[in-house]
Amino acid sequence: MSHKAAKLGITGLVLAIAFGALLYTSLGESAEYYKHVDEVFATSDSAQTWYGKRLQLHGFVAPKSWEQRPGSLEYRFKVQSNGKIVQAYYTGILPDTFKEDSEVVLKGTLEPDGFHVTPDGVIAKCPSKYEAKSASGTGQGI
Amino acid sequence: MATLGSYLLLAAFVVAAYAAAMSVAGARRRSNGLIESGVGAFYLVAAIMSAASAIIVHAFVAGDYTIRYVQEASDSVQPLFYKLTAYWGGLDGSIMFWVFMLSLFGSAAVYANRERQRELIPYVVATISVVQMFFLFLMVVHNNPFSTFLTESPTEGRGLSPLLQNFYMAIHPPTMYLGFVGLTIPYAFGMAALITGHLDDSWLRATRRWTMIAWLFLTIGLMLGMLWAYEELGWGGYWFWDPVENAAALPWFTATAFLHSVMVQERRGMLRVWNMSLVITTFFLTIFGTFLTRSGVVQSVHAFGDDPKLAWMFTAFMVTTLVVSFGFVIYRLPLLKARNELDSWMSREAAFLANNWILLFSAFFVLFATMFPTLSEAVRGERITVGAPFFNRWMLPIGLALLLLTGIGPLLAWRKSTLINLRDQFLFPVLLGVAVGAGVLALGVRMWSAGLCFAFSGLVVGTILQEFWRGARVRQGATGTDLFTALIGLVGRNKRRYGGYVVHVGVVLIFLGFAGSNGFKQEETGELRPGQTMTVGGYTVRFDALKVTDDGQKQMVTGHITVLKDGKEYAKMYPARWSFRRHEDEPTSEVAIRRSFAEDLYIAMPNYNPAEQIANVRVTVNPLINWLWFGFGVAAVGTAITLLPETAFAFAVTNVPAGAVTTSLLVLMLLIPAPARAQHIETGRAPNTAVQTPLEREVGHAVVCMCGTCGRKLVSECTCAKAEEMRSEIAALVKQGQTKKQILDFYIEKYGSQQPLAEPLDEGFNRLAWAFPYVIGVAALLLVVAIARRWSRPAAAVAGGDYAVDADLDSRLDDELRNLD
């Protein structure tokens, strides 16, 4: 009986370690930090530590900052929170709920010239005060 | 009526408490009278909940907007169907609907088992009643759907969120709830067995059907949710690994595991602790899923509000459930000893065990990844998220392993497979799998995951064919009938086994759908003007025109698109954007889908500009996606076969020509995936033309829409029919060679005032209009200063004293006053 218990224990341990290691490595590749704009730009040089890293940036679309290159799907807009503001670049279709002052989460990387949003990386929350069931997002799910 | 509703909920709570107490007391004192009384009270809860539901439905249909919940989730122009489904359109109502369903389902289960499971019934009643009490308590103290406005009540509702005004979304929640609620039944029987110590397999037999029904509803509910996401959200996919979706999938994984491992216990008396734990975990996950989505613990695009109070109540309930349930499992461990041991890893039970591990691992992996942002914030103080790619990377191999097991499991013998029967069993399925794999390789598929998926699917189909073929041959030999009759008889003799195989066929189709729509999806986005085209996956999409129509409830902007394939016209498609009244800032995408057996052509129009006649379109080609829906249909039919009463098959075999039965079953299967519904009804209006001259554009920006309901939107931006009429009017005037001044004068004359102008003309008396806001602003500022000075004087004597004010009522009053405008 104890022999069997030992066998089971070792199998379990090996499996657990293997899965743990797999999980850890794959997590490292696909994890994204979830930050608010004012967290990233807390001090003048705190933003530099985030250059090139994958981020999910939370903020609000700054009023009158939204431009589209005519005849294309290239957009440029600013995102702000608590007084900090950053320029964002995006190519693609913006979700229904994206508009001035709407709450957005952008997926992408921070570069010195601004935040580059990955394709379909804009998730806009419903601004309505109605207990919204769902806001539309664009995403690279299945 | 609202008061009556509130009292009914209160009464239901009291009666449920009575039911729980009486049945436990009755069981302990062995008093049949007390038990009967408890069961009677349990039925009474169902009656009371039905009455309460009738009241809320009546309120919705009659438009009783004094009830807050009714006001929030419906309005007078909503079609009757959505007024009815608004019952579960919000949080409060969905909790009530949950209790309603649980009371009905529980009553049915108790009624069906009242004779056979005499010892268990009192504790089943007690367990379900306690669950009901929790949700009733939530409603009574926190989320009363019958709460009314404290001040003046509005005369019109806010309307159900437009995104929910979709057929699938209307029936998705009740299906989901039926699944969730149904899973409470096996939990209640399991708990009753633990408490009474009657731990033979009778509780499993009693709940087998209920688990199956719950699983069926859960599966269909998931499919409806996916269909809704596919058709309504307009991004061409159906699963986003969003916390809300994951929450629904979690109990599905463990329930599926339970359905399989139950067979091992029935057959071999093993895995008894495991099964009990699975039932408890499944129930826990249904509650946990509700908690996740309703409390704001995880961030989701399905933006539910933060509600810490609700979160704490749920946490308390969940912790209690876990501690009590597993406490009993540990207490009863001696009685749960396995009667047999695993003989060999080459056995059916080992395959089931592997299947269970994988499913359970899936559940915990999804749980872990869903909770990861919250966990990382708690542990490291930084919110780190993982997205869909992370889920996909993990779930892909897990799914493939499961598919492989689906093929292998049925081929292994119970206890131990010998080498000879392994060869005998595996030869055909493996050959078929290899052939299919080679076939897709020859067709040019170079993606390992898709290739494996196809090969494994071949293996599974081979297994199922072989099982049916051999079984039918044996039965044919034994009964001497033709093959079809033998087949029907075979299925009838062992419905669960062969119904299960039909479910597996559905699973194969679902996997092929996954492989096709994930691996070979093609997508392009573009900005199109009338006449411009774009090409995606063999289809040429030509944008013809943008039209604006209105049906009283909503405004519809429709893109008219002609699709060409091989140079010939293939289809006309009409993707649209609908803006519902009072939800103008939440327009919905009405996707145009051209379905076919091989692939879907899916066109969404997320953005448009009516004045310039520009549409942004997203064109997606989704191969094999309809196999996914069809697979769900087949799985549902398979489950239905296992649930059919014995007599149905006996009748079919003796009285009906066998061919007829087979044909009707096939027809039924084909009918299950609903035919593609019409997306959009075009009411017809000549396409307007794009803005031709700069002057036209300028005037478009200077004149507002005069339809009276658009709230002074600029003509160039407004999407209503009136604006379109005005745009063509302006175009005509410009064509006549009129200047901007002349056109504006024309409108001033036409409407008898400067009302049509976006801004008052900057001249004479009108300058005052420009100054007016500033005057008001300064005056208001002065007033504020004066009042502030006056109020900050030391009070000589403040009249009155402290009122005892309910803080909660007070804040609600504040809220409502604020909303009154």
C-alpha cells in the first residue's frame, strides 16, 4: 500500500512540477501589465521603464483628440487619466462604444512617441449609466 | 402590486425556512407528518415564486414604471417578446428568475423521487431550500426587483439594452439558468446521501437524468451565448475568454467530467469520493460563476457594476457551502471506500479517469487564468492580465487530448484490455484517423493543430461507426431482424451508451468547427465608398450605397453590398447599424451573414459616414463555422436520446417501420440548428448621393436636422430619414447655384425662424445670443457666492433636531433626486 502511495505521490509531484513550469513560462510570454495612464506616467521618467513592454493601458479618450487619416483606418487619439495624457496610435476598426471621454482599455506597447495599440486592441466600456450587460469589444479570441 | 410582490418574496423566504427546518426535524424524529409538511412547504415555495413571477411579468407587460426594475429594463415601444424576456434582463430579476427556476426544478425532482428515495428526500428538500433562502435573502435585503421609486416615478422606461434585444440573448439566460439550477439537484441528493449515510449508488441513479437535463441546458445555453456573440457583437468570433464566458464554462467542464465518471462508479464501485467531490465542485462553480460576473471582482468587458456588499454575501455563502460539503465528505470517508481497485491502465476506467483529469484541469486552468489579474493584484500589487492567446495556447492541446480520448475510451474494455482485443478494436478507427490525416495533408493543410484535429476526428468517427456496426450486427444475429431495426433496438437497449456516442459525433463536429474557424479564418477591414471593392478569400465585396431608415423604435443605417464570386453576383448583403430610441449612444451592429455548408461570409459595418457615403466594413470568411452550431444540435439530439423514456423505443421498434424512425431522427437532426434568420428588413428608400461640393459640406455643418427628435444634430452627421431628405434638398439648392447665405435664408423662411441653423447668424441682435451663456454663467457665479456667504454665517438657532434617517434610504433618495434632472 505504501509502495502504491509513493508511486502516486511521485507521479502527482512530477505532473504538478511539469504543469507549473509550463504555466510559468507561457505566462511570462503572454502576461500583460494592466496599468492606468497616470500610473505609467507618474513621474517624468517612470514611463521609460515601460518602453517596449506589453501593456493594457486604462484611461479615458481625451476630448477633441481623435483624428483619422482620410481614406484609411489609421487613427490617432490621446488617452488620459488623472491629468496624465498619452498619444495613442491605432489602425483598424474602433468598437461601437469608442467616443470622446469613453473609458477604454488599450492593448499594445509603449514607445517613446506614444502608445502603439495592437490590431483589435481597443476595448471600450459602455458609458451609459444603465446597468450595462455588455460592452462590445474587439478582440482576438476565437 | 409591487408591495404584494415584495411580501411574496418575504413569504417565500419564510416558507423555504420552514420547509428546511420541518424536513430536517421530521427526518431526525422519524415523523412522517413533519416531513410531509416540509415537502408541502417546499412545493409552496414554487407556487409563491410563480405568483411573484406573474406579478413582475404583468408589471412589464402593463408598463408599471413605478417599479425601478421594470423602469430600468423595459420601455413602452419594446416588442412584447422583449418585454417578457426583460424579466431576466437585469441583476435583480435574474436572481428572482433563478429562484423561480430552482423551485420548479426542485419540486419536480422531489416529486419524481418521493417514493423511491424516502430517506434522502427530507435532506434534499432542506438543501435546496437553504440555497433558495440564500437567493431570497439577497433579494429581500439587497436586490429587490419589486422596489419602487421613493419619489415621483417616471412615466417611461429606459428600455432593455439594445444589445440584449436579440433572439438568442432573450433565450440564452433562461437556458443557462436551467443548466445551473439543474446542477443543484445532484448536489442536493449528494448532500442528502452524505448526511444520512445512505451512500450506496441510489443517489446517483436518482440524479442521473437530472444531471443529464442540466448538462443539456448548459450546453445549449453556451451555444446560444456563442451564437449571440457571433451575430450581435460583430467581430467575427464567438468566444473571447471573457470572465463572464469562462464563468459559464467552468461548471460545464466539471459536469461533463461527472457524467463520465459516474459510469465508473456504477459499473465498478470506484471513484466514489471523486464523484461526490465533482458534484460539490460543480455546484460550487455555478455559484462562483454568478459571483464572478455580478460582483465586480474581475474586470470584464461585460461591464457589471462593482458591488462589494453583494460580493461579501456571496463569499460567505460559498465558504459555508465548501466547508460544510467537504466537511461531510471527510466525515463520511469510511463509507465512501472504493469497492474495487484499478486493474490496469489499459482499461475503460483508466480512460475515464484520464478524461476526468483533463476536464478538471481545464476547469481549474480557466479558473486560474480568469482570476489571474485579481490574484496578481493581491499577491504582487500589480494587475497583470492574460488574454485570449494565453487561453488558446493552453486549451488547444487540452482539447486535442480530450478529442483523442473520445476516440480511445470506448475501444478499451472494462478492467483490462488484452493485446489481441486492442488490435481488434483499434485497427479500423486508427486506419480511418490516419486516412483522414493523410487526406487533409494532401489537400495542403500545413497546420499541425488543425491536421491533428482532423485526424483525431477521423479516429473518433471510426470508433463510433465500429461500435454501432458491431452492436447492430450482434443484435441482428440475435433477433433476426433487418439492420435498421436492429440499430434502433440497440440504441433503445442501451440509450445512454449509444446516445452518448451521438453526443460524441456532435463533439467531433464542434471540434471541426473550432479548427476551421480558428485556423483558416480570413479577415479584412476597409473603408469603402460607393462603387469601391475589396477582396477577401475569393469573394469580391462591392459597396453600393448607404441608406437610412427608421421604424419608430430605432434608426437603421444599412450598407448595401453586392458580393461577387468568380465574377458572378453571389449575394446582396445588408450589414446595418441600429440606434435604438433612448440608447442613441449604444448603436448595435447588425451583421450580415451569408451561411453555407463550407463557410460563412460575415460582413459587419462598425462605422459609417452618411454624408460622405463612406462605410467601414469588416469582412470575415469563417470556414466550417456552421459545423460548430450543427455539432451542438447533434449533441443535443444525442442527449435527448439518452433521456427518452423506454417506452418510446419499444414503441418505435414494434409499431413503426424502422426506416421511418431513422428518417425522422435524421430530419430532426437537420432541423436542430435554426435556419439563418433574416438579419434586416429593408423598407426601401432611394440611395442618397455623397456630398459633391465643398459648399454642400459647409451648409451641412451649418444646418441642424429638423425632425424634432434628433436633438439638433448637424444635418451632415445625423442619420435619421429627415436629415437625409434635407441633405438632398441642400444638394439641389447648391446645384441651382445658390450661395450659403441664400440657402440659410431659405431654411429660415421655410421654418419661420432661425431654428434650423446650427449657430445663430453672427449679426445684430443675434450677438446677444452669443453673449447670453456668459451672462448666465457670471450671474450664476454671483448667486453662488452670495448664497455661500449667507449660509456660512454662524447659525443663530437651527430649527429642529436630528432626524433618525436610514442611511440607505437617504442615499437612494439622493440618487433619485439627482436622476430627476
